[in-house]
Amino acid sequence: MSVDLSWLARYRSSEPHFGLERMEALLALRGNPHLACPVIHLAGTNGKGSTLAHLRSLLEAKELRVGVFTSPYLVSFNEQISIDGIPISDRDVETYLSLYQELLAKNSSDQTLRGLTEFELMTVMAFDYFAAKKPDVVVMEVGMGGRLDSTNVCQPILTAITTIGLDHVALLGPDLASIAREKAGIIKEKIPVLLGRMELEAQEVIVQQAHRLSAPIEVLGQDFLVSYQESLIDGEVFTYQSQSRSEVQLKTGLLGLHQVDNAGLALALCDTFCQEKGLSLLNQEEILQAWEGVQWPGRLEIISNQPLIILDGAHNPHAVAPLVATMKERYGQLDKQVLFTCIQTKAIEEMLELWSGLEKSSLTLTTFEDPRTYSTKEMQEIAHQKGLPYQEWKLFLTHYLERESQQADLLLVTGSLYFLAQVRAFLIEEISRR
């Protein structure tokens, strides 16, 4: 069974329609299900998904039922809304879409509902589903920004901001302070907020907003400490220390130097949640067990070992920089082939400059089917200007898999998460047939 998403696709927009009025109006027609959901709300330029994956594993280790709302998806639409890792069923998706279709037709004269977006309808679906299924806690990822994002109608019990970087500058602001103000919009009065690693310029903006709202705040590097130790074949080793924990050595199963910060923030969130709820803290062994099998597709995901192919959704400069650092640390001695593309709202010039600094690597540009991406002609022109090769991605991957002796020791496919969703499905099918 597959869900017919054609009605929902009519609400897709190439540009986000910021504002909470439409959400509030539609949720009111649904009986305000968002008020029944105990939410941990995550914002940030990068690291939201990985922090969410670490946090979910920790909360489940406390034997809690954990709801998750995240985007975009890499495998199926349904995975964006899940409880205990089990995606919402096709039947439930169809039921909600049919319900919304009828509701909007009945209230077609309501001007407040005009301009609803696909993401807003998905957010309402998430609230409806969680209100009906009643998980113990919901971890909800901001779509874009924070202050005017559709998820910001929630009444959180905890909030967190992972990182601040220059991304979506046309929509969120031209500098770190402006973007930080938008992200800080998720902070609620007297509700604890935790911060990941970020530039002082951004951190100060968020701390000031927390103080204005009397929101208790904890900051990575001040109130909880994370220190990278070493990279192993199956994860990253680091130490963690906080006001509630003496120094302990831990390991995350996700690859990448930046994952130690994401894991540290997730542990701080879990500890704060447990303290707020009067629960005991997880011990070292429980944390290690929880993170041993943690997964987040599309984040330094090894999709094949022979040949070695890695997927990573580094879709802005703030994500490319740590990916390049990880490539140098983990795979510095290997010859690397990088296949890259992004959507038009991203800082492609800066990302290409970062990729040029990766030793023992060659970069090929491509594009993919999506209204937000560069056309073939546009990307070919960029490639020509930079002296880089361009190739259609399916042709590139087919040829790469067919070569008996690879030109590179490692193939890294990276860029837009929407691109990775297409690549991942293609590679899994191709590799299974060989």
C-alpha cells in the first residue's frame, strides 16, 4: 500500500510562507491537539537531526514512548512522523489527509487559512497523531528558522538550539545575530533552553532572549563540557561532564567529529528532562548501550563497503566545514571522489571553496530533479567557471559501480538532503542487484 500524496502536493511551495496564523486557525478547527503534546523543541542551522537521534535513543532507554517529527525524509514520507521509531501508518496518513481536505473545503471562505503550505499540514498531522497516540514525550524539529516556523505553536517542556550558521540568509537574516534572533524565537517563558556550540555573536543574542523570558539556560562549553578523544571505526569517543555528572567517557555510533557535540547536547537535554520529571539519570553503561545502535540516515552513512560509498547531507557551509574536517581525520590517506549538488538558496560559492581544501580528492558537480535546484545548464556553467567536471548523477553512479578498479578509494555523495533521498534509493537498488 502506498499513500496518494497528490492532494498534499498542491500545497507545496518553493518559498516558505512564514507565520503562525494559518497553523493556529487550522489547529483550532482540530480542537488544538498541539496543547496535548509534551514537546522537546529543537532548532538550529545544523545538527538537529543527529541531536534528535541521540536524544530519542536516550529517552527510549528510560523506557519512554517517544514521538518524533522531523524533515525532510530520505526513505518514505511516513518516517517524518513516528513513535518509538515506527512511522505513522499509510492508513493514518490517508485518514488525516482526507479529514483536512474536507475541513478546508468546508471552511473555504476563511481567509486565515489561505496560503497553507505542505509543511504546515504535515505539522498539523504530527500534532493530531501524537495527541491521539499519547507518547510520553515528543521531540520536534523546527523546519526553518524558529520564531515563525509552523512547529512554534507548540507548548514545549524543553527547547534547544544546536548551532547557528549562515543559511537561508534571504529569509532569516544576513548575519549570525539576525539568524540567532529567529532561532531564539522558540524560547518560551520560564521553559529551560540548552545551547550547542556556536559563535559568541549568536550565543549572546540567544542568552539575552532567555534572560528576558526568565528561561533557565545551559550552554555547551560552560554548563556542560564535551571533549573529543578519538575516532574509531564504529564511532566517536569523547568525554562529557556537567553540573549533574562527573567526567565520564562515552561513545556515539554516529560518525563525524561534530557528532560529539550533538551527542553531548542530547545527553544534557535528557538529563534536564529527567530532572524536570523526577526521573533518575541514565548511567554510563545505559548511555553507551543506547548510542551503540543510534542511526540517522544520510549523515556520514556508509551505504556500501565494497566499493566504499558514503552519503552525507552537508547542504550549507556550516555543515560542509565539519564534514571536510572529518574526511581529513578519518579518511585522510584515501583518494576521495566527491559528488556534490545543492539547491539554489544555498551558498554554493563558499561550499565549493571549502571542498577545494580537501586533500587527495576530486569534485564532480551534478544536479537533480527538484524545483528548488539549479538547472542542468546553470550547474554546467558553474562547473565550467570553477574548472570542475559536471555529470548527470545516475550516469555518474552507474559508471562508478561498473568500474572493476575504482579511480578513488572512497566515493562521498553529498549536498542537499533532497538529493540524497533520490541517490540513496537508487544506490540501494543498484547495489542489491550486483
